[in-house]
Amino acid sequence: MAWLHAWLGLLLGGLLYFMFVTGTLGYLDSAIDRWMRPELPAARYPLPPEPALRQAQAFLQTHAHEARRWSITLPIDRNEPYLRVAWQGEAGSGAAYLDPGSGHQIATRATGGGQTLYQLHWRLHYLPARASEWIVGLASFVLLIALVTGLIVHRRIFADFFTFRPGKGQRSWLDAHNLASVVSLPFQLMITYSGLVFVMFTLMPLIPAAWYGAGNSGQQAFLNEVFPPLAPAQAAGRRAALAPLEQLLPDVRAQWGAAPVASIDIQDPHDARARILVVGDFAAGPLRAANILAYDGVSGARLAQRPAWQSAPRALRDLLLGLHEGLFAPPVLRALYVLSGLLGAAMIATGMVLWTVKRRQRGDRHAGLALVERLNVAVIMGLPVAIAAYFWANRLLPLGLERRADWEVHALFLAWLLMFAWAALRPARRAWREQALLAAALCAALPLLNALTSAQHLGRALAQQDLAMAGFDLAALAAGALFAGMARALARRQALSG
Amino acid sequence: MRAARWRLASRCVAAALGGYALASTLPVALVALVAPATLARADAALVALQLSFVVYTGAVVWAFAARSAALAWAALVLATLLSGGIARVVL
């Protein structure tokens, strides 16, 4: 059992650490989005839907009248704090942030923002979607096994709960690993199992096949029954004016009462068979599900509705997905989510370090150990450096750069690659301290960078209650302090052991 | 030494492949046996899917906890065949 736990950790620890860090940061994606688009004003939400819908419809009418699909996201909470529109069609696709007062587009820099950081969590990068789904799914299952085998191995789990013996080498690392794991254990089990549920259709195709038949057609039939389209329609080919969206709101309120409209999806907006889907808030509660109303696009007549709750099995899936995403969480629970994510990263990082410390201490001296020691530095300390580089690139790359958003992500991976090279060239002990110092400097300087490259520095953000902007700057300072503390602790350890 | 390595490798394969096979069949059998006839097949499949990772985890732990690799294989294969049979009959 211990052998299995150690080997699985060794093989997949790096990837899992990456997933925990990007997942935890991804949880804060709307705040990161805001920092990476400093041109946006401080968010004000919730806003009354009528004027916002009017402005959005007018904008789409002017700028995307040939598109086949429109979508409007209304500012209702911190998860979606801005009025946004998006469109898709033969002429291409696009998106824009709108000022709800004037209806004009707010020009923002081309950036992937926090959303892209979030997507790294399950899409990784530079890989086809299918491949990353399998890799992430496999890693998640390995994590589940690692958690269970870790529990089995940790016999005296209650007796040893508060054990922490610092300064004792391998023993201390084991204690830290156990502490991080046990304290956040319910969260880790939930986040891992629910993560698997996200990709279960891909990972376990043989199961629906028992009811629907094998092969692609069976799988498609299954998915069509799980996610049936609401009031589907083929485009008629005849043009017709789209009904004013705000006219639907009285009917929506009659159906939903005070529950807000989160987004509106319009199919074939200028067709006689246009369809309008009015979608409620997916993050209203732990279940990742929303009421949906379907309207005829021309007459505004209600065609169909789908309540958030449809069946217990679906609701179970919605609950697991909702718990994983944690969007429903009020502030204190939200902070616990972030803390638990960080503890998960610490759980994995301490495990990775423990593996090398244990073998060093018992006198192993093979090349594999040296390799893993250096890889550990580059992965554990290099990733924060790389993510900081992503934020630096957001402010330093020229605004007119072609494929600017892509280059921000390239900057992240280039910086990470540099950290691997650094770890290859320096002794592991020195590299730990140096990369920690670099991470500290890059993070702590972010508020300064913000002040120099935008109008929304920390002082103004606090004055305007621009919590996302201020929160990011303060969190960057805290992260800088954390890494600086690590660097000092490492320096002291080096001074002692020579 | 050689034999021990092969036995360990055997357990790994049993866990990975045998576990997957059991995780693909036992949940189906369980749902088919226990679920009411009124349960829509999409819902039945959803329940089985969500159960599957518990089964897979249990199978992996069994593969390494069983007294011998042979026993690990035997139990997994037997359970898979039994579940597959039940699923085939009931569905």
C-alpha cells in the first residue's frame, strides 16, 4: 500500500500539483479577469436587467446582426460582475464588455485573463481536448487512490493528528504531509471524486453502452437524453425582427419571482424561428443547475421550460459538479475553499519533497534521486514564478501584439521552462532558495506593476471599493511575503547544514 | 527477486485493467438489480457512472491487499463475469 502510494505520487505528483494550483487560482478567476483587464471600471452589481438588456440587444443588432448565435451575460454577482455579450456566426465570433449606462463597448486588452488560468486546470495546454481529458481524468483517479492508500497507510490517524516535529528531516516532512492531508481530507475526497464525475462520460463509456448499445451512436443517444435541447428549431430562412428582450421579463418574473436572469442565449436572431433561452443562476445553490425558459424569438411566446431539478440522479451529478466549482459559496466558505485548495497543493508538494528527503537520508545516491530533487524545485517553486510571469506579461506585452492572449500563456510556459533549466544547472538546495526569492520578488512587485501600468492602483481600488482589483494586489503582496518567508527558512536550513 | 517483481506487476495490471472491467460492469448490475422499473435509462446510467469510481477504487485496493496476485485476479475476473452476466440478463 505504501509502495503504491509513493509510486503514484512520484509519477503524477507534478501534474496534480499543477492542477491544484491552477484550480485554486481558477476559483478566483473573475477577480483575476478584472486585474488583467484594468481598462474595465470597478464592477457594480447586481444591476436592473431592463436597461442592460436594451443596451445589449442594441449593441448586438449593430455589431453582430449576421451572427447565428448571440449570448448576453447579465451582471448579477461576483461570478459575473460585468455586462458581457458574445456572438458566433459565419463571419466569425467575438465578445465584448458593455457599459450598461451608455451601451458602448469598453475596450479591453486582448487577454485570456483568469479564465485561461482556470482552463489550464482541466484542459492543460498545447494538447488536443480528448488527450487532456484522459490525462486529467487519469490523474484524478490516481489522486483518489493515493488518498485512500494514504489513509490506509496512516494507521494512527487520530492519535497522530496534531503531531508535528520540526527540524527532524524526513520525520518533519512526513508530519507536514500528514497534517496538510488530514486537515483538508473531506475536501480532498470531495474535490477528487467530483472531478472524476466531470469527466465520467469520457472515462467510462462502457457503462451507458449497457443501456444504449456500444459505439459512438450509443454514446450520442445517451448524451442526447441527458442533455436534450429545449424547444429546438431549424432556421426557417425567412427574416423576421427579434422581439425586444425586456418584454419577456414580466413573464420571467411571473415564473421565477425574484430569482435573477443570469444570461440569455439567442439562436438565429433574425430568423422567423429564432429561439430565446432565458437562463437562471447556475451558482444560486450547491447544485450546478438553473431554471431555463424558452421563448419564440419573434412573438415572445413562452414555448417550454426546464426546471433546475429534473431527477435525483441528475441532481446528484449537479450537486457534485456544484460542490467542485464552489461558485455558490458565501465569503467565509469561499475562503475555506481557497485554503483547502492551497492545502491540497501543500499536501502534494510536501509528499514530493518527502520522497526525496527520505531517500537522501537513508543514503541513496543514484541519478534518479538527483533528477527528482531538481524536478521538484522546478515544479513546486517554478510554477508560482511562471504564473507571476503570466501576470507580468499581461501588463508588459504590447497591446497591439498579434495573438496577444496566446503570448501571455506562452510567457507562462517559457518562464516555467526557464525554471527547469535553472534547476538543472544549480544545486537543488540553492535552486530552492533562488526560485523562492524570484517568486517573492515577482509577486510582491505586482501591485507596483499595476500602479505603473494602469489607472487603477491599490489606493484607488480601495477607495472605489473595487474589491477584485484591491484583492488581487493584496493577495500578491501576501504571496510575496509567503515566498520570502520560505526563502529565509531555506537559507537558515542551509546555514545550519552547510 | 524476479518472481516478486512479476507478482507486483501482475497486481498492477489486475488493478488497472481488472479494476476498470469491474468498474464498468458491477455498477450496471447493481443499478439493474436495485433500481425501480420506472427509472429512466438515462438516469440509471447516470447512477451507475457516478458509482463506478467507488468500485474502481475498491478493486484497486483489493488488488494490492489480496493475499496473492492470483487471488486478486481470480476475484476480479469472477466478479466481473458475474456482474456482466447479471447485467446482460436483467437489462
